[in-house]
Amino acid sequence: MIDQSTVHMPILRCGEPYESLDKHAVRDPATGDLRANVSVANAGMIRHDAKRWSDAFHILQKRTTAEMIAICQRAGDLFLTGTLPVTGTADQYVHNLSSTSGLPHVMCRNNMGKVAYVLTHMDEILHGLSRGLPIDIIDCGFGEQNGAAVSLLPAANHMGVVLPSNSPGVNSIWIPAVALRIPVVLKPGSDEPWTPYRIIESLLEAGCPREAVSFYPTSHDGANEIMQLCERAIIFGDEKTVSRYADDPAIQVHGPGWSKVILGDDVVDGWPAYIDIIAESIIANGGRSCINASAVFAPRHGDAIAEALAAKLGPIQPTTPDDPAAKLSAFANPQFAAYIDQSIEAGLKEAGAVDVCTPFRHGPRLAILEGRTYLRPTIVRCNDITHPLANTEYMCPFASVVEVPQVDVLDVIGPTLAASVITRDAGFIAELMACRHIDRLNIGPAPTSAVKWDQPHEGNLFEFLYRRRAVSQAPDWVSA
């Protein structure tokens, strides 16, 4: 067993470990126990290393996509069950991840399974992302698909990723870049360096060229350098971040989801049959994901739907991190939980909204258990779509229930990362298919948290990293 009491997580400069004098202490917020000392890169180091990122690209391009897929598949097994130099065994990884991020062990393992699935099914995922493009075309840059000539080339020599701390599963988004032979420059979330580092360790143990992934724990200034210096970049952030980068085609932004469940006029009278699906959309992964539903729209029965959701979710209590039935996540930053609680309360003071979970809760919304801070579920019944709480999102199990006529719902839905629309109405389904506000559309009784990794709910990494071009050759042309 690796001694986890003295973990040091180094910077990886094109895969080469580097210990800096400046270190970030990653602690369990409940106990104050030190879990890791993480070396911190400054902006100057990142600027200096950027000169080498293109060299890493040329090293990766010497490998075939098939070789990289095989490496990813081996790495998936290592990530799930291996003992790795820094993150240790799977149990040690789960324990450290839980203690610093607040996710209970069961959710850590669920997210671990998602990451491992992406690695071990990389061939299927690339097939979906590339729309069935033969992988040899990725290697040589030209060929035929369905009888048509195809030529493509990398749109970037490297890709930067500024990661959040809310959920380990988001790391699944960047992993296919490695299989596509594009080096990745990672800035981990300050409370969750464990998952990206364990993925890197797994890839290296599986035979991946060390230059494939750089790892820079850094400040906001360092993150900005990564965003500016990388030819393609992915960033996770709030609404302010989204608006800042929204018009930059070289940056893929993963912001708030504002995901929703919508009941069609044809099925809403049978709403009790769908309560479990709606509740799962709200509570899955502790409500921390952008694909958790934050609003439920129905043409009628709003009071009854809200009451039924409150009765199901309201009694859920915080439990210890190792409880296999845990439904709630603790907050790594207790002040953030207090801010959310205060924000919800401020919204409830405006007329037209009621927290219907109140009679079902065993204690206040903000709860502390064994030094860890939680927010119990909140279901708000809003009388009107214009209420401040009617279409907002928090990093906890929170959703509004609003009555909206089906004829109006697509006009007011707003940006929606994932929408589960329960309807059999062919005309309404056609309107949904044409709706530009929805990124991922689930038709029928499926939770918003149901995803397929070969059909990304926000952006297509293959199309982000590779571009097609027109190529023609003169008839009977023979090179000298």
C-alpha cells in the first residue's frame, strides 16, 4: 500500500515531473487533514513550456490512432483497478477524492466507472464522434468514406483544458484527444486534482508517450495563459465565463446547463408514472452536474408534480461519505453552500415562489454532519416563468416546477444543455428537433443524466480538433 500521508503531486511538463517550491495544500475541509501537497506552476513557467507543446504533437503523430486506442483501453483497466505511483489503489483514490471534493464514495466510484468506460470503449467513442470515419484516414489525412473522397487535418497542435472541481466525470470530455494524437495541457480544479492525475498515470503506465499530457496546477493567471497559448481550449465555468468566451471558435465553453424535464400535453395527465424519472434527473450525482434538471415544465398539474417531487426528495438526509446509499454531496467550500442557501432564500422572498420541500425536510436546507456542509434538496413551485428561481441553476439538488403551455414552452425554454421531453406527439417532437436552444434531446421517459459518450451533449471533440478540407488531383497527374 502506498503511504498516502505524504502524497506529493508534481507538475508534469510535457509529462516530465517537476517539484516547485510553491505548493498548494489539498485538505479535507471537515477535518483539516492534509491529503496532498500539489506543486503549483506560475504563468512564466507555462509560457516557457508552451514552446515545447508543438514538439509533443509531432511525437504523438508518429503513433497510429489504433495504437493510441489500445493504450487507452489498457489505461481504463489501470484507472479502475490499478495501484498507481501517486494516487495509489482505487480505494485510496476514492477516499482522497471524497474527502477533498465532498462527493460520497458511491458517487466517486460511479464517476470512476464513467471515466473507465470512455477509456476502454475508445474505439466506439471515436467511431461515434467522427461519424464512422475509418481511423486510417485520421492517421494519413485522406481516404474514402461511403465512396466519397475525404481529407482532413488537425485544427490544432495541442489543446488546453481548464477543469472544475464539481464532478470527476467531466474528465471524460478531454480523454479522446489523446487517442486522436493531440497533446493535452491540463489545469486541474483546485479541490480535485486526483482524477486528471490518475488518468495521466494510467495512460503512462499503459505505454502512452509521456509528452501526450501536461499537468499544470496553477492560479487564475496561469489558467489564462493556457487559454491564450493553446490553439484549441476547453473551459468550464459560470455564466460570466460563458459570455466571455462565447464568440471564440477556438474555445469550447462548458458553462451552466439549465437542463430541463418537459412533459407534453399528451402525457401530462399521467404524470405520476414519470415522477421517479424526474426525481432522478434532479438528484443524480448529488445534483452537481450540468445535466441535472434544474427546471420542470408542464402544461398543468404543476402543484401536484411539485408536491410529489418534494415528498420524494425532501426527506433525503446527509449521510457519512462511506454510506453506499448516500444521495447528497458535501461542499468543499462551506461558504459556497451558505451563499447558495442565501440566494435561494432571497428568491423565495419575491412573490410567486414556494419551497414545497419545507414540510418534508428533517431540518433546515443547510445542514452540517460531522464537520461537512450539505444542502438538502429544494423543489420550488413558481407561478410564472419570469420568476428569478424559475430557470436558474445551483450545484445541489434544486429544481423549479413551472406550468407552461406546450405551445409556448420552446419560446421560453432558453439555453438548455440536456432536455428530457416526455411526449408521443409527432408534431411536438418535430418542433423539438428544430429547436436550437437544446444541445442534448432525450425523447421519452429518460432522465436528463442519461448520456451516450459517442453522442456528446456539448460539443464534438473530433470536429473541434480536426477539420475537413477539399482536395483534388489533376487527372493522370504523376509526381516526378
